[in-house]
Amino acid sequence: MGTEGTEPAGLGTVGMGSAGIEPAEMGTEGMEPAGLEPAEIDPAREAEEPPGSPALPAEAPQDGPPAAAPSGEGALPAAPGRERERERGRCRTGAQGSAGRAVRGSARRAPGRRSGGKSARGPGVTVDSSKAKTSLEALKISLRQLRWKEFPFGRRLPCDIYWHGVSFHDNNIFSGQVNKFPGMMETVRKITLSRAMRTMQDLFPLEYNFYPRSWILPEELPLFVAEFRVMKDSNPSWKPTFIVKPDGGCQGDGIYLIKDPSDIRLTGSIQSRPAVVQEYICKPLLMDKLKFDIRLYVLLKSLEPLEIYIAKDGLSRFCTQPYQEPTLKNLHQVFMHLTNYSLNIHSGNFIHSDSVNTGSKRTFSSILCRLSSRGADVKKLWSDIISLVIKTIIALTPELKVYYQSDIPAGKPGPTCFQILGFDILLMKNLKPMLLEVNANPSMRIEHEQELSPGVFENVPSPVDEEVKVAVIRDTLRLVDPQKKKRKDTQCQSLEPAPGASEELPDAPPSPEAALPSLCLKQVFPKYAKQFSYLRLVDRVAALFIRFLGVKGTTKLGPTGFRTFIRNCKLSNSNFSMAAVDILYIDITRRWNSMGIDHKESGNPGMCLQAFVEAFFCLAQKKYKSLPLHEQVESLIDFCECRLAALRDKRLVWGCGLAGRHGALPATGATPGPGCTSPPRPHGPQVFTLQKSSQLRALMCRDRAGS
Ligand code: ADP
């Protein structure tokens, strides 16, 4: 789900029982990348070296981070393994609370650095960590490595960065950067994610076949039953399994497997707590006969323009009972089917490991090394994973933009945002990656509880978690560093010292960057924007939606806004009257509002983005009947954008003409009139150019729309 709980859930909270282990015969045959499908879009095939590069010795990553070896990047001054040891010596004592541990230790000092004094570069970046919650420990290590200034109890003055453990709304912030986007938790909830993926699957079925087919309960139960029956009738030997996941659940909470729609537990919870029922991936890739999934960390650095980074290494979480394809007998065996760490830690078979390539939690790069040593095409796998991540974020951005403009309206002071997301991915036997879910708050804990003696627990470091998570947090901070630009400018100046200017102080500290490993986060967008931009149709629909929202701070479109949209885009005609427009609005809006979606404005009867998207698709189908859906939608977007541009130009002309008539404008520099957004242009020729450009656009519109 959207947020990942940080306390391990007891087995009591899980819907599935934990019956005894059954013998499993499935083994390493699952390792074979049989039936590998060619990449449909292959952005990274040539360019990207996957984590755990095959060039590295398999299973021996301690001499250098397996994840940090892409070609062309320099050798690392300090391998995370060694760095970890040093840090651990300073920062960790198992049984004490994190606050106590946190203040201990200091950053590795560069030789010649003045102790205790301020850096010659100034006070450094300031970070408010008072709301960091369970990510605090990893954050503290990162800040020490960067030599940034931490404010563990907040600060009276504004900070450069606010690190929140849960959501954007943890504080009232008007400047700087926050490590959460408004609305991210809502956007990646199981139901919302499934809806967004369904929209993309409708538009681009092949491109989005990495998300299992899903139905939303309770509203789509009849549809699920009907589709099940059709499939069964056409293929009686089809014996599928489905997984039911409560919306808003996490750590495997309430999840169960079914073989038939009639097994859905309708009593009580499903009505009050909606859920997603999803095709169960029955043939996952196994390792040591165990099912495992991958947690990858993705940095959404900016929404507009879209900037995405992927961490070169992640975690693999293993089941603790050998896998068997689901049967009625083993359906309830949690440790066989669910890879959640919070569940499997309670299994007697769970192996805590000091090594990154053994045990029940390993690095993803160690898995890739192993796959590569068996001849699997890990480059293709890595390229498929990059595609999956970019496509998923493209599916999420429209909703996020609506939330963003609502919380931080343009022109209002507010922070900018970035966010680390946890992508849960399952590899199929044929090595195809499948998205399970996206976590808005992936656990950043770097320790786990261990029972020393009955009832006595101790927090002990988890080297695997630390290796991956500290690097992700530290390098996220490096990427959003507000002083980076300033530093660059200073460096440029110091390269060309003014005549007579004194040289740099002999004991000036070198930048901490110099002592850090190369970034573990790789940019994938806009790097591969060209290959994926055609998928961003719903983004453009969302831009239209936002344009007509009217009231600042809202996320729902009222009936007047919808009518204005139809009028301004000239979508109504003799076949589609304004009365029909109203009916469309009421029908769709009522249905979406009756679904009981946990929305920021649940009480607002207006039209949410998803409802608007549905209405837009309806209009597109009406107008461009013969085309495939994505072409219908694209044509309508083009049409609307052209109409709106023409309208804007027309208003500009009117505004400017009016102002000119009143003699309010100087003859050579027109100020735009009401509704004009363009900068001032010379008065006379402007009218001519604008008329020409709007006529041209109108012609283009007509041409494309065929009207
Ligand atoms: P939660 O947020 O509760 O962890 P997930 O969607 O991650 O929910 O599902 C929990 C676990 O169930 C996953 O880690 C994975 O092992 C398994 N799982 C989820 N969906 C599927 C699926 N469609 N096919 C196979 N296994 C799945």
C-alpha cells in the first residue's frame, strides 16, 4: 500500500493461517530465464549497466559495491561495506534507543580539517529531522557523511530541507524542500494505484502488462465474477489463483488467496474496507526454492519537469518456506506465498545474515550476480525494470499534480518536494518483472529486533538494510542539495581568481563530495524521456482538468467548471447539447463519489480527476469513433489544446485592442489585458501575428479533428 508500517505486524493480524511446511520439489529450474520475451521498449539495454554487473565476481561483493559499478564511473573511495563498519563502530549500540544512539559519532573528518569549527564554506545545508521517525537513524548517518547540519528538534528559522517520516503534512512549511509530495500516500494506495494502472492499461495494454489484472472490491465484484466465468467457460482447464488485498493494508495485513470468486470474504470488512482482488502470479522466479520479491528505491526528484532516479541496488525479501504453486491445500501458507519481511521474521526459518548475499534479506545486486553467473540476461532485466518504474510514475503523475496544485498553488509561498518511493517487484520465472505495489513510505529502518532471551529484545544493526538505505538517503540529499549550485558558482570563481585576490585558505576543507562514493541513484528520466513521452496522455488530460478547477486549493471540478471546459473547447454541438453535458457530469460524478474513495475532499460533491478522465474518454470515443482509444484520446487532447490556445490568443487580441482604444498603453509596449498571459509585445505587429497564429492553430485543429 501507500505507506509501509514500521512496526512488524504480528501473525495474528494476517488473514492467512500459517499451516505446517509442506515438502517442495520446485528448485533451481525456476532460475532458468526460459521464454525470455524481447523488450518492447528498451531504453537502457545498451546504455545501462545493471546493478551487480556481471563483470563483478559473483557472490563476492565486499571489495566494492556490486551496485555501483556502471561502466564509466570511477572507483569508489570508500566501499559501503567498509564505510558501514566504520559508521557502525561509531553509531551503534544494539539495545539502546535510537535517540541515544543518534547523537553519538561524528562525520569522518578530512585531513587538516579544523575540529569543531564551522566549515569555511559556510554553515552548510540545514535539515530538520524532528519528524523523521523510523528513518532517523539512516538519516543521521547520511547527514554526518555529508557534514550537513541537523536540527533534531526543529528550528525557529526555516531549514533548507524537512525530512518527514510519514507525509507532506507533518508540518507547516513555506520554503525549502520537503521529502514528501502532497497526496502521494493517497495516490499509491492499492485501489488508487490499480485504477491509475487500469487507465493506462486501457490506453496502452501492451506497455502496461507488467501490472497484474486487478478488480476493485466491492464495486467491481460483479465484473470480476463475470470475467471469471467467461474465462472459465472458454477454457475449463484454467485454474487461476487470485490474491485479495485490503486497501490501505500493509505488511501483508489481511491478505489472502482464493481460487474462486465465491471465496471472497464478503462479511463485514469488505464493505467497510475496500480491497483489490488481483491475479496471483503463480510462477515466480525462485532462488534456493524460495519465492522472493525485490524492493527498489526510486527518487521522484521533481514532478514538473519530471525527474526520476533509480537506486542501483535494492533489497530482496525471501519467503521462509519452499514455494509450491498454489493449491487448495497450501493456499493459507503465509511463509510460502507472501514475501513480507514483517511476516517471515516470525518464521522459525528466518535467517538474519551479516552478508548481503545470503539469508532471508539480501541485496538485489547479489541476486543479479547469481542470475548472471547462471547466464541470465540481467541487462535486459534491468532495462525492463527501468521501463516499469518510468511507466508506473507516468501513471501516477496526473493525480499527484492535482494534489500538488491544491496544496502548493502556483504563486503561493511553499516548499518544493521530492520523495523516495519503494517499488515492490516480483520476477516471474521467465524473468519478467511485475509490479506488486508502490510504497510512499518505504521502511528506512536499518536495524531489527532480536529476541535475546524469552521476552528480552534488542535492536541490532542490519548490515544489508544499512548498506542499501543509507546510500539511498545520502545520495537523495546530494541530488537535492540546495547549495550545490552555489558551490559550483564559487568554484568557477575560484578557478579564475581576481588579480590580487588571496588564494584559498591552506586548511580549507575539501568538499565532502570528494570523499563520498559515486551516486547510487541513476537518472532515468528525462534521460529516457523520448521513448516514454508518448505515454503521458493522462498528464495532458490532468492539465486541462487543473485549468478548469477554478477555485485555488480544490481537487474537484464543479459543474460550472465542467461546462466552461466544454464551451471553451467547443465540444458541444447539435448532437451533444449542454443538457447532455450536464447529464454526463452528474452520472459520472455521482458514481465516483459513491465509491467511498478515501479522498482529500470526500465531502466535496465535485468531479475528481479520475471521473474527469472517464468523461474525457467518453467524449473522445464519441468524437473519434473509428480510432483506437489512445488515438481518440490524443486527438481530443490536441483538439482541446488548440481551441484553448486560439481562445487565449483571441482574448489577448481583445484585451490589447481594448487597452489600446482607451489609450492606456504606450504605442510600443502592450501590457496584456485580462486573461492575457503572454509577455508584453510591440503593439501594432502583435495583433497581426496573433491573428495569424490563432488562425493557423484553428486550421490545424480542424485538420486534425476532421471537423
Ligand atoms: P502489503 O502492502 O500488505 O505488503 P503487497 O501488495 O505488497 O501488500 O502484497 C504482499 C505480498 O504478497 C507481496 O510481497 C508478495 O509476496 C505477495 N503478492 C502480492 N501480490 C501478488 C501477486 N499478484 N502475485 C503473487 N504474489 C503477490
